[in-house]
Amino acid sequence: MNPKLSQLLGSIDVVRRQLREDSPVSSLITDSRRVVPGALFFAIGGLRTDGNLFVEEAVDRGAVAVITEEDLGQHFPIDYVQVVDVRKALSLVSRQFYDAPDAKLGITGITGTNGKTTVSMLTQHLIGGQDVVGLLGTIRYDLGKRTLPSFRTTPESVDVYALLSQMVANGCREAVMEVSSHGVDQMRTYGVEVDVAAFLNLTQDHIDYHKSMESYYEVKKRLFTGETGRCPRAAVINVDCSYGRRLLTELPAGVDVTTFGIEAEDALVRAEEVSLLPDGTEFRLTWPEGQARVTSPLLGRYNASNLLAALAIARAKGHGIESILKRVASFPGVPGRMERIDEGQNFNVLVDYAHTDDAVVHACSMLREITSGRLIVILGCGGDRDRSKRAPMLRAALDGADEVFVTSDNPRTESIEQIFADMREAAGSEAAHYVNDRKHAISLALDLAQTGDCVLIAGKGHETYQEFDGTVIPFDDRHVARDLIRMKDFC
């Protein structure tokens, strides 16, 4: 039975309410084009448009009420509620509408600039698998009995609660969420009852949105301090990261802490004697209750850190590490994260999502350690995003690779020439190959590769499209690389 509007308003800060009908609410909608009769419409101000401009359309389509930060006046034709913060109201009303599904799930929220997707999927795999552990992440949403393609790393709050509700209905008792800084700042996770919150790292990204690293950090910190409406029971923190060290000193009293790291000798969950191999990683794992030798199919030092994070999360959730280590070797990997493209060629080809200078540094460093020949890197920078990271990304590639091909990523509404110009600030007198067409750049890099070399196609990872000035076209680095290798017959 659909709840009445008045039943959904108990937990929100109301400035003014005009309830004449107090009608039952059939759905919660933020896009006026999706309004159906019985819907409650939330007029949200956005970066590109303002939902208040479409209130009349929502009324015409059959909305029973509007929630907004504006005073719509006593003559407004339907019920409305003026609130202090419409995004916060959306989250709290959504939680009420979907009967607090987060309280029925042991939720792990994972945040960090790099590694969220890998750690989320690793954690899901280690503590039970996708049939019984739900997942909201960059690549997919696992809802117990079905999987949906992801449309945003951290969805809008109404979608978060709707998806969590489906997990509960499908028998899940655990859930893992990637929590982006945008998601925190825009109240998409406000009120979600997080059992364990994990902090992986913080490096430069999204500065176009957050304006400074300090602001970026402060937003991430909210997940751990109760500023998202609830404080986590436990925190898992990477103490190899200086921001993780800082976060450790700023946690509220009563939060149980598990630290992890490779360099940090005081980490509770630690990797020692790390061996980086062409087909995986080995290390000695130590934790307060024991130690073990671990072999993982994941490549590189940073994936050793990702695995430590997942193991530390499992421990914080009450799982014995010894009992779950047997699942490490069976982890199938993450699409587009150091994904190997093998069509019989005599050199290595990897597709990875690295799209920050820090991620490029780590990717090149790792591949150097397992590559006998040259390292060839293909990368670009997204348009309409943080311009300040473009030169550092190219600088990282030039410092780490033997040959660099600069090409298109998702230009969006920016010109390739402008993006290239920003990246060139890092090049100095060093030569990089600038190729507008991404497929052509991949083809040229493959032509250059010889026995023992490694080609890294960076930036887009699992993405299956490119965006050009409002147009989305199919493009998958993995499929393109496979097709080109077959066509060129490198066997």
C-alpha cells in the first residue's frame, strides 16, 4: 500500500508545508519527464539545469506533490513542501519509502581515488560472491538474483535505496558500495547505515569539482565521521597513504579501526616480501591472528594493496582471514582493470582504467617490473573535466614509458586540440605521438611492439563508448585491441 505524503516527512527539515489532499505517493521522481500520476516530484538544482524550472511539467504529468527549496506560494495547485536541503530530503524520504533496506544489510562503503572497483568486487567475492552479496559499483549492480549495468558509480539516493531494497527482496544479507566523492557531496548516500567504511587512498582527481585537495579530502572524510547522517561501526584505512594517516587521527570515538598497508610497519593487516610476477603477485600476509603466504592472479603492487584492503574489510566484518584466503586464487579479475588481451601475440597487451597521474605512475611502475622489453602507453584525457591533471598525466606516462601515444578519451564538448595543448605542457622537448583517432593510435602502438614488449591502453578500461559533443559512439578498447591483433596476425 502506498504511503501518504505526511508519512514520509517525519525525518526531514521542513520550512513550510501545504498539504490539502495528503495523497498516497506511488513513486519518487527527480526528472519531470519521468513523472507519472501519483508521483512525488523533487525539484533539484543541478550543475546544468534546475528542477524548479520543470515544476509545472511535473504537475501536468500528474505529480501529487512537489518537494523543493523554493516557496511555491499559497496558490500552488497541488501539495508542496519547502525544505532546507532538497537532496537531503530526497535521501531521507527515499529511505522511508523503501522501508530502510540499508538496516537489513551489512553494508560496506568503499571510497578512494583509485581502486574502489577492484576492492569492491574482491570484497564481494571473498565474503560470499555475487549471488548473496549485493554490489553497487562502477561496472555493475548485483542485486542477488539479477545484475544490471551500472549507470553511475554511486547512483542518486532514490536509486540507491531502490536497489538496496531489491537486494533485500532477493535474499542478500550483505552489500558492498563504491562511494564516490560526488556521491557523498550530493547526499546520494545520506542516511545509509554503513557497517564498515573503507578508505583506500587520495590523489589528484575531480579538482574541477572540489577545487582543492583539502576540500576533496574533507568530502571523503564525511563517510567516516557521521556527516552523511550515520557513523560507521568500523573503519578500514590504508596507512601507506598520508591522507589515511590523517583520517586515522580524525575518526570519532567508538569507531573500530583496522589498518592495512605494505610500507607501514604498524599496519594491522600487512603484506611483506612482495614478489611481482608476470602472471600475478605473491606476498607474505601478516595480521594479528596469524600469517600466510598469498598468491594472487592480480598484477602489481597496488593490487597487493587492493587485496589487503579486501582482506582487512572481511576481517572487520567478522570473517576469519584464514578461512577466506582459499577464495583469493579464484577471483576472476575486474573488467578493464589490468585486463590482459591475449590473441597469441608475442608481447603483452593490457587494458586499464588508469585516468589520473597517480594511477598512471603506479601502472607504469608495476609493468616495468614484469616487462623485459619496452613499455608502450596509449592514453588521453577526458573533456569537460579537470584540466589541471592533464599535464601531470602525460608527465607520468613520459617518465614511466618508452613510447607514449596521446589520443582521444571522451572529449565531450572540448576540442581534441585543446586537450592535447593542455597535456603538451608536460612534454618539454620530449616526443610523444599525438593521434586524434583512438583506434588508429592503438593500431600504431601495436605495430611498434616487438617480442617482450608491453602495450598499456589506459584511461577507459571497461567503458564501451566514446563521447563526442553530445554523441555517444560504441568503442571498447578490449574489442578494438583484439580485432587489430587478429587482423595484423602477430602470432
